[in-house]
Amino acid sequence: MADSKTTLELVESQEAMDLVPTWELEWWWIALPSVFLILLILLGYLLLRKSKVYDPKRAKREAFQQALSELTEMNVSLGKENVIMVSLVMRKYLAKSMNEPALYETHEEFIGRHDAIKDLDAELKSDISNYFSELALIKYGPVENQVFYVDDLKHRSVKLLERIHAA
């Protein structure tokens, strides 16, 4: 066998700290805990936030206030359009405060439905039906240039709205 002259030279470190591996800051060492912390905060917010409780009395009160403000903003010069507006305001109020589909029904459907405004007493139901019938006669009646007493229409609408709201 041939004598080999290759030698392996071992070099010893002069300092002990050269033997300790170096620590380098990686980007994901910062990103991973940051994302985890953000997710933890978001989860805590979603779990601990107070859910909004539906308050039917508040919804009814807000619908009443909105209906009153819409009725007071009626323009006297609109004529027959005031009657349409009053009908829509009253139907919107019934829809918001009592979950009545009156807003999406025709006059005949609303009057003919037996379970319409079921939470109200018979006298008030009758007054509402009569009022909507009167509005329908004016809305769909043949008279085009008829003068409507807007103040009387407002007054009667507000009175009926107050009675419905108080019930």
C-alpha cells in the first residue's frame, strides 16, 4: 500500500464562544406570534362583545316617531299624493311595529285577512279597516281634482296612529 501524505489538520478554536451556535432573527419569528396575538384578540372580541338585544318596544317607539315626522312633513300642495303618503306611512308603521305585511299587500288583501292586526281590539281593528277603506276610496276614486283637507287628514292619521301605538 502506498503511503498517503494527506493529512487532516484539526484547528481548535481560540475562544469558547466560537463553539456556541449563533442566533439570527428570522422574519417569521416575529410574524407568527404577531398573527397569533391578532387572532387571539379578534377571537376575544367576537366572544366577549355584547350582542345587541332586539327590543320590540324600542322598535315600536322608533317606528312611531318616524311615522309622526313623515306625517308632519306632508306638503299641502300635493293633493291626492298626500293620501298615498298617509297610507304608506300607516302601513310602514304597522309593518315595523307589529310585523304586519300590510306594506306589501293590497287594500283588499289587508282588510280580508282574518289574522291582520291580531293584537288589537275589535273596535280599533274596525277603525283601522274603515280608515284604510276611506283612503282607498280617495286614492283610487275617479275624482282627480278634488281638494283634500290635508290638515284634517294629518290630524285623523296622527290620532289613529296614537291609538295604535298606545294599544
